[in-house]
Amino acid sequence: MGSYFRGDVLLAPLCIAPGRGQKTRPVVVLGTRGRSDLVVSPVSGSPPFEGPVVPLSLTDFSEGGLSLSGESYLLTTRICTIRAADVVGKKGRLSEEAIRELLP
């Protein structure tokens, strides 16, 4: 298990839609809960039909990025807790400026 911090962009299995199975998808770390849990917000390549979202572009990264050609969306209505041990990999890190501006 690695150490993850606010603003890290990871790949992790989660279920963001009721009735659907888990899918490995990008998430942004918002914080930690205890020693082994991460509070995350999923990232999607398309905005949901309702609810607030935070646009996320490739320029918001200080390292790495997402393999999407256009804008991505931080799904702020789907914040959840995952186990750090379930993280599949790290895709990058948001810049300090993006962390201050984008994350609640």
C-alpha cells in the first residue's frame, strides 16, 4: 500500500451507479479517514445529467494526467470512501493551484 495525499489522481474500483458493478476508474483524493481509508471523488469523461460537477482539464495536473482527449469532470455528488489497499495505480497529481481552486 502506498501513501496517497489530497490531490493525487488514482485508479480504483468503485461503483458510482446503483445496480451496476464495480469498475476501475479515476478518482481524486480529497482526504484520508483513519490510517487505511481514502475519501475520493470519481472522475468521469462525461458530465452527469444532474448535480454539480467540477471541470478538470489536463492543465490542472502538475504530474501525469488522464488519457482523455477533452475535459473531465469531478463528480462531487459521488464522494465516497475507499480502502487504500484497493488502489490499482496512480495516474498523476493535481497542481497546488488546482487543489486550492477545485477541491472542497
